[in-house]
Amino acid sequence: MPLFRRLIVASLFVLAGCSSSGGGSTAAPGQDAAADPETSVDAPSGTGASYKTYVILGDSISDKGGQGPFFYDLLYTDLQARYPGIVEQKNSKAGATANGLVTQAQTLPTTLAGPVLITITIGGNDVQGALATLATGGSDATARATFTSELESALTELTKPGRFGAGVEVKVLLANIYDPSDGTGNFTYQGKKCPGALGYWPAGNATDPLLTPWEQIMTDTAAKYPQVQVLPLHDRFHGHGVAATPTWFYSDCIHPNTAGHDQIRGLFEDALPK
């Protein structure tokens, strides 16, 4: 395979923003942590009069990816103020795919104090594996079918009656997949090409059409579970990609920076009962 094509294929994985390794940096000069005002999503119905356990699941966005403080730590602080005595259970792991999410769900304790609040960031690494196939003229239909099946397995595990004890209620907040290029395919960070192979992505090659079917899978699958709510992470970050000022992405062009993590905290916070 020619070098240029290899570089482009290698860069495809970052479109969904969920690298297999988290940066974990706590300082990035020049980052603008100001948050734009956002419209709150509807509060979930049912569960949540007083959450007693907060469960963190997902990929590197939920496991030290980017520039701290990380959203789940910020959110846990908020939850502690709102629900005194709430405890945290973190099973997220950088690099996780939907298959890994199934494992994370299955390995949670069989007993947790309820009601239980669960946040999930997932899908980016699944898209990573599929886009390389698309770049060489193939189809991602098989990868999307696998993602659907595994996401359904994870949500079934998390929401089955008595999963965390008799009568324990569960609310799952599932963030969909953001696009660091704002759908444009422009991977330029603060006037410079994004690091590594990412900088070789052809400018102007739109990425939104590649992500739309994956977003729809998340919406359609979650609709089968009354306890699950999909949150619009993609829309929340739109306009604040790697080429924007201010950007909500860290300098690796994949993970959130401080402002980005604060926005993810806000996304989940907005979905809590008022």
C-alpha cells in the first residue's frame, strides 16, 4: 500500500475521538476553558430521587483521556453535593470498544446501593476499526452489526431486573460520538496539522456521513430500554472541533481538553432530574 494511503488509513480512527490511550495531561498552555451556553436536554423520568451509586463506564474519554480535570471527577463532585453519601464505582477503560463495555457491565458488583446512575462514553474505537475498511472501498455494515449486538448486550446487562440487587433502580446516560473535525474532515489544530498521521487526512473530505449511521444505532438501540437515555455529545461539541477557536479538544486532536471535559460534565449534569 503506498505510504500516503497508509497514513490516511491510519488517521481514520480519530474521527470519533476515542483513542485507545488517554493523554492524562493536566496542563496545556493556550487552552480556552470558557464554556459556551448550551441548551439543556430533557431531564430523565423515573429514577433519581436520590442516587446512591455513580457508575462510570466506557472508553478513554471516561478514563483519563485528554486534559484534566476529567468530566467524571467533576460530575462526581456535583453528585456528592446533590446526593450526600453517593459512592463511585469506576469500570471504564481506555481503548474500550462495545465488546469491552459488555465486560465492564458484567464485572460490576452484583450489589450496589440504589438508585444507580451510570454514565457511558463508547463507540469511538468501534468506528476506528470500521473506517479503515471504508477507506479502502469496503463497507462497515458488518462492524455496525457487531456494534449493535454488543451495545445491546451491555445495555441488557445493566438494566435487567435485580442486576444490582432486588428493587434497585438504574438510570443509564449514554453519550453519542463526537467528531473532532466538526464533520468537515479538517484536522488542523491551532493553525497546525494535527500530530502524526492525522494531519494527512484530505481536507474537505466530510466525516459526518460516516458517523451518522453509528449515531443512529445508539439512538435505536437505547430506545429499547426505558432506563437508557442517549445524550447529544456530537451536537454539544459541534463548532468547537480541533480547528475552532476556542476548541474543546486537547492537542492530540482526539480527547477533550479542560473546557471539553467541563462540557461533558455539563452534558450529563443537564440530564439529571431538576
